[in-house]
Amino acid sequence: MSAGRPHVGKRSLSGKIFSSVLAFTLCVIAAVAAILTGMFYVSYSGDCEARLMAQAHEAAQQLEEGPGSRKAAALGAQFAGIVRFTLVDGEGAVLYDSATADPTTLGNHNDRPEVAEARETGEAAATRLSGTLGTVNVYAAVLLDDGSVVRLSETRELLFGFMEGLVLPLIALLAAVAAAVLLLSRALTRRIMKPIDALDFARPLENDIYEEMTPLLSRIDEQQRQLKEQNEELARAESMRRDFSANVSHEMKTPLQVIAGYAELMRDGAVPPDDASRVAGLIYDESQAMRSLIDDVLTLSRLDEAALDGDVPAPVDVRAVAVRVAGRLAALAEERRVHVEVAPGELTVWGSETLVEEMLYNLVANGIRYNHEGGRVDVALSEEPGENGRTQAVIRVSDTGPGIPPDKHEKIFERFYRMEKSRSKETGGTGLGLAIVKHAALYHDGVIEVQSEPGRGAAFILRFPGK
Ligand code: ADP
């Protein structure tokens, strides 16, 4: 998915696997090597003392048979190269030492721990750090019958020295392990990534892949569905906007053509002076129709942008608004011989007073326009229990007009929809009134519903969430 993007700073899976496996392998190797070396070294040390002690007893036995420094020299020669051979007399003086030509230069040896201990217990072994770093001396001393002590000594490498020989093989082993781990991690990465590379992102949930990836794929699926919905929504909005613009232009054209037509007649002197005021009246009516249309279009576009009155919801005294609307429409009502009545009762809606007035104006005006002589329009305000215990603010505008057939109950809220074009036009309708009402209701989180049967009047009911 990140194709084309630079990989700088990205962590690589194979690198991650490589370092983890390598670290793990090295730890295991180090642990095993340490344990084995330790065990080997301990047993090697123990063996050393035991072997040296056995040789010391052997030497002691031969010396018992024919003691004397001459015998010792012979024995020293026998051990030469392998061990150091020393014979100490009963007083601690060195009678013979295979490592020194003149044993008299050596001091009294009774202070040597192994010698001292051998005098007490018959035999003694000891291991001491030697002067040179990295080596130790192992001693085995045995007491002879005549009080002298024979001592064998061997120089042995310490652990570092012991390990020294292992360094090169160890480096080789580590290099081999690193190479193997590198290959392994590459292969592993390829195997892990293979199904991921083959993922079909168009249908995320249909992939047969690691269950660990299900949450990720579900998220992708969810986002794709949301995106699709949004795209559809956008396309729908765009097509509605285009329809709307086309409709607006079309609706504007008719009154403009009428106005232009009459103005042309007057300019050409084709209108008799007696008719002038009638024609001026027609032009006036058409311009009024255009003004209403422009007002409605502006209201709708402002509603689309949801940018009305600074957007701060304020309590609206619906009764006061209804009474004001009835007043504004009194002339129309009188002309149509329709009685408008606002029933007693208070009601508060939270939102925009301008919009509440716009809604009521359109509904009451429709009630008057789609009515018959002597008919009524009633505005009733009430609070009703709504969902989850909260009250709803309900505004009901009912009339005694021809009513609306059920199959048109949805349609009448569409922009520019008119059931009877001629009647709507003739009464100054733009086809936008109910669309504005519905939109304004939505803006208040409210809904509008129509109850009507043809011939039995119509009732428009607005419901707003209570506070
Ligand atoms: P108009 O400007 O045409 O009145 P509206 O959006 O206000 O536009 O109404 C759409 C259509 O719904 C009207 O043309 C009319 O046919 C129908 N209508 C609206 N109100 C009523 C009503 N109270 N009684 C009967 N029909 C109505």
C-alpha cells in the first residue's frame, strides 16, 4: 500500500526477525558454552590433582624401596618434561628438584602448605596461583617413612588459557550461526510475507490469512465501507446540487420571460394607457415571485451550510412566533376567507427563532393556500412524552383543505415538488416551502410528519427533542 513512498526510517521485518533470532541463538550458545566449559573445567581440575597424587604415590613407593637423592634424580628424569619432581628431607631442605640444578639454592620447603600437610596426614594436594598470570600450579606431596616428602608439581593453564584455544573455533561458529540465522530470517520473512503480499484489499474479510490479522482486516473493511458510503453520499449530494441549480434557473426563467415580455410591449408602445397599470401589476407579481424564490433558495443554501444566526441554540417562545406568523399572514387569510387560529398553550423549542418562524410561516401559508373558502388553519402546541423518558416539543399545523394522498407524503418535501403546478404558482408557491421546513426541522434534530387523507384536510406535525 505504501508503494512509491521512500522506505527510509522504516523497520524491516526480516531485520527484526534476524536480530531477535540471532540474539536468542547467541544467548543459548553462550549459556551452553559457559555451562559445558564450567563442568569440563571442574572435572579437569579434579582429575589433575588425582592423577598427580597417583603419580606421587608411585614415586614415593619407588623411593621407599631405595631412598636417596640418586634415586630421586633418576625419578626426576623419568618425570621430566611432564611434571616437576622435588624431594624434601625431614628438615625441609630440598634434596633434589628437577627444575633446579643446585637444590641448595632453594630455601626450606617446610613452609609449603602441601609439604606441611603431608607431614601431618601422609599426603596432601594443593593448587596455587603461580607467579605468571594465567597459570596455576598443582602440587601433590606424599610423606615417606624416613620423614622426607616427595612432591610432584604441574603447571596448568587457568580458565582463560584453557579457553584460549577455543577462541578461533568459537568465532568461526558464531559467524556460521549468524549466516545461518540471516538465511533463516530471510526465508522466514518471505514465508510470513507471502500471504500478506497476496492480500486482496478489495475484499479484506475474504482473505484466508493469519487470525492475528483479522482485527486489522476488519478495520480496513470497515473503513472501506465508510469510504464507499461517503462517496455515495457525496455523489448523491453533488447530483442533488446539480438538479437544484438546474431547477432554480428554470424557475427563474419563467417570471423573467414574463417581465421581459411586458416590458417590451410597454417600450414599443403596444400597451394602451388604460392597461398600463394592469400590466405593471403583472410585472410586479412576477418580480414578487422571483423574490420569494430567491429568498427560499438563500434560506436553503444557508441551511445547507448550517450557518444560521451564529449557530448558538437559544430558547424560542413558539407561541409568540406562531402569533406573529398569523399576523403576517392575516391579509392572505382574509383574502382566501380562511380562519387562522393559534390554540392556547406555551411551548419552548431550543434553536433558531428565525428558522422556527420560517417553518411556521411556510406551514400556515400552505394551510391557507391549499384550503377552501371558509376553511380553517389551526396551530396547536404541546409537550408529549418522547423516547427514553424525555419530553418532545410538538407543533401541529392542521387545515381543512383537500388533503394529500398517502403516496405523496414523502414527495411533497422534495425541492421543487408540486402536486398541482398551476395552483402552487397561482398562490405564489416556489415548491421549496416544505423542503425548507424539513431541512430546518433536521437542523433542530427534529422531524416532520404529515397526516392526511384526501378530502379530509392535512396536518403537519413537527417534533423537537425536549430540553
Ligand atoms: P409550494 O410552494 O408549491 O407550496 P411546498 O414545498 O410548500 O411548495 O409544497 C409542496 C407541495 O405540497 C405543494 O405544491 C402542494 O401540492 C402540497 N402541499 C403542501 N402543503 C399542503 C397542504 N396543507 N394541503 C395540501 N397540499 C399541500
